[in-house]
Amino acid sequence: MNFEPIGFIRSPYTDKFGIPRQPGLVTAAEARLELLPPFAREEAFKGIDGFSHVWILFVFHQDCLHAGWHPTVRPPRLGGRETVGVFASRAPYRPNPIGISAVEHLGVERDTRGLALKLRGVDLLDGTPVLDIKPYVPYADALPQASSGFATPPRVTALPVAFSESARRDVELADPNGQRKLFELIAQILAQDPRPGYMDRYPERREFGIQLYDLNIRWCIDDREINVIGVDPVAA
Ligand code: SAM
């Protein structure tokens, strides 16, 4: 077997830290799936308009490709303290590092960059290679009666996300026309409290950074609020 990518994801997530654990959790995360030739042809997408969501099958290309695998993993959901079998998990480190995400589909567009599928609510790193696209079919794929083991819905913190004056100015400068939805994106990501599970009771207020596009978002958290301190260009 030798699978070739049909395209690559362009997403705001230029670093793994901060990417939500599953799709649909950060709806402001919009992405493009840029198709490669010979797949970049309109007829290959005929009929897709009728589907609001699609499955994206992709490769966990960053760090996982040659990392090997282990029969047990420590899901962040369990605070990294407990192990479960790799096949009972959605961990990126697996025998074949392939991921699946059901995401909102906003249409096919052709512009000077070529043919692309517009997506919303992704959990995919920028540059992710995509192996296949399939329509999401609710009558078969939506299983409301299913049980989900340890993978309970993530806790969204009740803490407000506040922007300092200078962070607010930085965001306005970085996203002058609001096209990147940077305010919403940052607020939705931080509301997921992206700290590793073992740190969620960290007593001290300390600074963290997440990277979105070419920006480093500096933030901190205490028991009252999440504060965005500053938004700076990533050092070259
Ligand atoms: N929805 C997919 C699945 O269930 O197969 C992915 C779930 S996995 C737990 C989500 C995490 O994968 C993200 O939080 C991010 O850290 C990581 N990730 C996303 N894209 C990646 C990539 N291209 N290479 C390596 N890790 C990636």
C-alpha cells in the first residue's frame, strides 16, 4: 500500500499546543483543504454541496510519522496519569498515524491558489496531509445512543477570557478586517483551557503561549479569569 496525499490543510494552528482535542469545539477555526493535481478538479466534488459536513482522513505528520507506537497511551483527558490501549484512544501516536475528523464544509472554491474545500471547526495542524474526503452521512454516522468510555465531552472553563488593552490593540493590528476571526478564535481556544490535564490545578499564575498563524498569543490563567497578555509576531 502506498497512499499519496490528495491535498494539504491550511489552518490557523501553526503549533500543536492549543489545538482542540476534537473537531467542532472551536468553531472559529476555519481552514482550507488545498487540493493537489490531479485531484483538484471540480467534477471530483460534484454533489458535495448537499453535505453540510465531511469526514477528513489525514496523516498525523508532525512528530508521529516515524515515532513508532506503543500498545498503551496516556490520554490528556485522563490527565496523563492513566493508560488505555492505543486502539481505545484517538491518540496521534499509533501504528498507522491516521486521523479522522468530521468537520463543517463551507463549499468548494477556486482562486489563484487553485481548488480548495473550505472547512470550519477543524482540529488540524497547518500543513496536515489529507488522504481522503468523504461526506458525513447522519443516518449512518450520527449515533446518539453510543457510549464514549473515558472520552467525555471536554470541560469548557466557566472563566471569562479577558484581553489586556495592549493585546486588544495587537489583535486589531494583526486582523484589521476581522477576516481571521482572531478575537473569537483566541477566546474559544482558551476557554478549552489547553493546559495539560496535570496542570489544571497549578497553584501559581504563570504565563503560557499558543501559536496561531504567525502570531504568539501570550496568556495566563488564575482561579478568576483567563487573561490574554499580548499578541506578538513569532520570531523568525
Ligand atoms: N479528530 C482526530 C481523530 O480523532 O483522529 C484527531 C484527534 S487528536 C486527539 C487531536 C490532536 O492531534 C490535536 O489536538 C493536535 O495536537 C494533534 N494534531 C492535529 N494535527 C496534527 C498533525 N498533522 N500532526 C500531528 N498531530 C496533529
